[in-house]
Amino acid sequence: MANQKKYALVLSGGGFKGAFQVGALQYLMDNGIRHNDGTIVINPKFDFIAGVSVGALNGSFMAMDDFEGLKKLWNDVEIKGAGEIYTSDLVEVQGSKIKARFDNILKKILPESTLNLAFKFIFKKQQLLDSIGQRFDQIKSLADSQPLRNILMQQIKRSKFKIPFKMGFASLVDGKYHSPQPKDFDSDEELAKAILASASLPMVFPYVDTVTFRENGKLITTKNLTDGGVRNISPLQDAISFIKEDISDATDWHIIIINCSADEERVDNTNPNVVGYAFRVSNDILTNEVLENDYHIFLLINSLVEQAALKNMTLLGTDDLPLIKFKYKVIRPDDPNELGNDTGDTLDSRPSVLNFRKFKGAEIAKRQMDKLNDINWS
């Protein structure tokens, strides 16, 4: 008798590139999961889901078995605009570029009228500089994620989660990465705040002040929480840890990884302003580097375990337990330009771009599922 097939879904970060994941998931829901022997698992159900950043947002709806709700969320963004997720009077997205609203930035940091400013600059310069500094310190982000917070507070209920799910977020206090499950929270509000924290793009959205949950059986409160992608853009380790606790002779686990970005970051020959520069470094280049390190370490360990097995050897992990070779499929663009030369930015939420990303997600999911005799699959 064949072992029971189980599926873990791993969803990366990527801001509005998350539309790519929706398209890929739509293909899997409509066409099933295909295996090397040609069999297709129709209407697949995932047995575990892990996500960070937008992957935590998408993953939470999937874990509640509410794919229709997830599609509605993205359709609302496509129709009504990014205001469904965030608002901002400091920056605006024009096409694929981020433009600073310096008039509004000045209003936030300059405390008084031009006449008074001139007077103080001459006679009370230090007082003026201190006042500007204090007002500048009050700016925690470029945008306000209150619309997304409202959605999560309305939609996220612990009782609705049907599939084990982990969302990842990081603390700006100590830099630690946390990935609790819905069962680790004592209230729906704290769970919603945790998902919001995971989806809080650094500098763009404000960090979440506190989240309280249980870790190792102890109730803890973490502070100043932001996107888990700054530490773990593709939460493979969360999936691996869960699977290792469930592995038996009767189960056959497969991991489906849906990453929104290619191996390499797209080329951008423009000369960005300070806002665009900071955003591209923190949310495109650095997160892509974290993604690649995470992903390639996974591939390296898988390869080493396979080579050891050929020599009848067993490799042990840091927990002194045997390392395992995992079966996996990766659904991701092969080339950074595969999503289009003008659709790369994380905050690009134009309807045409979101629709195109969903289309490419489905197309690439089909391409990966059609690959029979994949040595990493079965």
C-alpha cells in the first residue's frame, strides 16, 4: 500500500508580487498536483503552510481554507487600488517608481510658519533644530497599514484555521525571528497583529508595537515587530521543523515552494531618489539575498544527505537527529524579467501588473507541474 501523500506549502515574501502566488495557487486548485508517475491529486489539500511577509497574508487565508476570500482581497486591490492595503501622504507610487511627497514630509517635520522658522533660525537655532528632530523621530514609516489591519481584524479568527500554519516575524528589539501557530495565541486580535507584523514591509509600514503569544509553552510579549522576511524570506525551516515531527513510515511529504522572485534581482538603470534608493536596498536587494541564502542552504543540505545515503552514511543535524532529504517543487520565475521589465517593484500595484503577475504565477505553476521525472519530486 502506497504511503499517504502530504503537502507542505511554503510562501515567500514579496509585497504586491504576492499576486504571483495567487495565480500559482489558482492553477493548483484548478488542475491539481501532478506527480512523476503521471497521477494527479485533484482538489489538493495542504497539510501544513508557512509564510512570511505577503506569504503570511496569503498563507493565513489558505490555512483557513478560504481561497475565495484570498482572491476577493486581491481582486479588491486590483479594482480599488493599493488604498485597500495602505495609505500614505509621504510617498506615492507612479507606475513602477516610488516618488517622495516632499511637501508633506516638510509639513511633518517643520513645526511652524516660514516667518517663525526664519526668526528661530536666527535667534533660537538650537531650539528649532531640536523641534525638527523630535518631529522627525515621530515618523515611523512611509505609509500607514491601517486598511490591512482592519481587514485582518475582521477576517482572522483562530476558530477558522483548519490547517497547521506558521507566520514569521522579527523583533527590532533583539533581532529574533519568531514563527508561532494560531493555537499559540490567546485571542484573535493578537493573531491578527502577528500576521500584520509579518506583512509589515520595513520602512514602508509601521512596525507592530507588541504581540503576545506562547513560545515553548510560556506566554511572552515581543515588541517592535516587523516583516519576517528580514531574517527568513522563504520560511523553509519552519516547514522542515514541522515535517520532521510528523514523518513516519506511513507518510510521504512533499514541499511546494512558491517564491515571488527569481534567483537574481532585476536590473534597474534609473537613478533613484533617497526614498527609492532606501526601498530598493531594503525590500528588493537585501530580501532577495536572504531568500537565496535560505533556499540554497536547503538545496545544499538536500544534496549532502543524498550523497551520504549513496555511501550508506547518515548525516546528523544540530539536534543530533538524522537529516532528511526532502521532496520539493519550486514555483518561481526563472528570470527576473519573466514578470516583465516594468513590473518588478514590490509596491507596484497597478491593475495590469497584478493581473499579469497572477497570469505568470499560473503559467509557471503549470510549467513546473508538467515536469515529469523531476529528481526532486516523485
